[in-house]
Amino acid sequence: MTQQPLTLFQLNSLVRETLEAGLPDTYWVQGELSEGRAGYGGHFYGELVQKDERRGIIVAKARVTCWANAYSTLAPEFEAQTGETLRAGLNVLLCVSVTFHQQYGFSLTIHDIDPSYTLGDMARRRQQILRQLEADGILHDNQTLPLPLLARRIAVVSSESAAGYGDFCNQLQQNDYGFHFRLRLFPAVMQGSRVEESVIAALERIAAEAEQWDVVVIIRGGGATSDLSDFDSYPLAACIAQMPLPVITGIGHERDETVLDHVAHTHLKTPTAVAAFLIDHLARQLQTIDDLSRRIAHSVADRLQSGRRHIDLLEQRLRSDAAQLLLRHRHRIDLLEQRLRGLDPQLLLRRGYSITLDSEGRLLRDASQVTPGQTITTRLEKGQITSTIVSCKRK
């Protein structure tokens, strides 16, 4: 061996000198943070990886460090623009310099971060999920469900300890109208890696007893804005889209929307906004019922009044017709009375005529009705004569 052996420190120093000489500038590098945490002293430590898009395996990785003096400025700016903290799972575009330490080895020092790249990646991922939901024909399924007129039975998916859940319950219970809502919490993890599986499990429990509920409410309230990406999940969005009940979301963010907001029946910004929506919806329906009741009452009153007018007309017609009928009958009776008076036998007797009756009191019109020896009675205007027949002469 002609060359003097190097110590490891010497070799690493040589590597360091070579890298610093060969790569003296800063470089923009894109990759995915597989690790990320703020450490002691306000520094950021993480790991940047590149994955093969088809196979999903890591093909390159490097430690990354952002010292406190830069991190204190870059982190708030990044979160303000993206709504995310620097954390594992984010695709980032970093301005770095190459460093090599004799003890700690190769790493990249972060000098700047481009938030627009991460925003673009998040938006691309969200759009990919929405396009897949559209292709599967389920993107708007939940939005086509009718919202029950009296939505009072509410299945709530939330964390029991979430402040937003307490605010939601209080607002419903203390509403100005005195409405009674029946609530039941289906607990779920609302931030972190278990959001997808936990919320889906809660929704499946609700779907199994769907006939007991009118609507499903998913609320978070509070929490870090950076946790919003936990809700950008195809399996979770597909589960909501295909729920048999209308789903209302109030994830608790003012600026951004998640995939869940696009598939839900109705999405609102906060849990209290969801409570206000449910109260207002019920108030509107009751107002509609009151309006219909008044319209029915007015319609019935109008019909009764119209009926009374019709009855009054009928009564007048009946009275008039009855009067005319009575008049006609009275005139007929008068005529009959005149005819009867004209047929009164007493009138004939006054004119000098007489009436002869046989012994049985029967009127005699023909001599053949009697025989000699019978007694007959002759009635005159004044008095009557009883005779005994001596002979009968027939014509």
C-alpha cells in the first residue's frame, strides 16, 4: 500500500470539501416529506423522499434541516398560504443547500419554501378524487336526497371532547323557538391518520339504523387548519356520497373546502352554522305549515260564506215557489167550491124543484125503482111530504 490510509474523519472532511466546492449554490428540490417535526431550539428536522410513481417505492431520500432563524419565518408564511404545517405526507418544493457533516453525514439545509407548489399538489390531489367520484357516478348522489321537512332526529359524527360539538348541542337545545331535537353522538377521530377509518365506521353504524334518523351531521370545530387534508379521502367521500340520509358538514374552516364538502348534501363553515341551518329549516317548515293552515281556514270560511249565500237564494226561491203553488191551489179550491155550491140540492129546491127518496132514503130517478104500496118521501124547499104509491107509470 503506497498511499497513506485516511481516517474516517479525514475522508468525510474530503467529501465535505468536495461537495461544498462542487455544489456551492442553492437548488430548488421537490419531494415528499416522509418525516417532519419541530425540535428543541425551534429547529425543523425532517426527511425528504422521492417515490417511483408507478411502483410507489422510495428511490431517493435525504435528511432536511431548517434552522430556527429561517424556520421561524418560513413556517408561519407556509401555513398562512396553505393552511398546512410542514408535516409528513406533504409534497413540497424546497430551496436547499447541500451540506455534509463528518459526524452526521449528508443532509440538505432549507433556505426557502414555495407554498404554491404544495397548494397545487393538494389541489391536484383533491381534483383527482373529485374526478374519480364523478367517473364512478356518485359525486352528487347525496345532494339529490330530499331534506326531510321536519329534520329533528340528528345523528352526529364528531369527537365527544370537541368544543364544536358542545357548541352545536347547546345552540340546538337553546333555540329561540323551543324546538326539540333528538341527538345522538357517533364518536369518531376528527384529526390525524385515523380520520378516514374512524369516520367511515361511524357512518356505517348510522346507515345500519337509517330509519331512526332524519339527517347526518359531521362536525369538527376548532383544531388545526392543517388537519383539513385528512378529510380529502376517496373512501370517506364515497361513503358520504352513498349514505341513505342527507349529510351536512361543518368541518370548522372558513377559507378552504375539503372533498367532503363537495359530496355532502349541504356544507357549512362551522358547527354553529350547521345548528343555525337546522333551526332555520325547521322554522321555515313550521311557517309554511302555519301559512297553509291559514289558507285552509280562509278557504273554508269563503266556502261556508258562499254556501250560506247559496242557501239563502234557495230559501228565497223555495218561498216564492211555495207561495205561487199555494196561490194556484187556493184558486183551484175556490173554483171547486163554486162548482160545489152550484150543485147544492138546496138551490134546486129553492127554484121549485123537489127530491124524492124511497123508503131506504135512496134518490129516485126512475119509476121502475118502486112498486105500489111502498112509502116514499118528497123533499121540498120548506119541509117534506110522505106518500104511499098507488100506481107507477113507466115511460
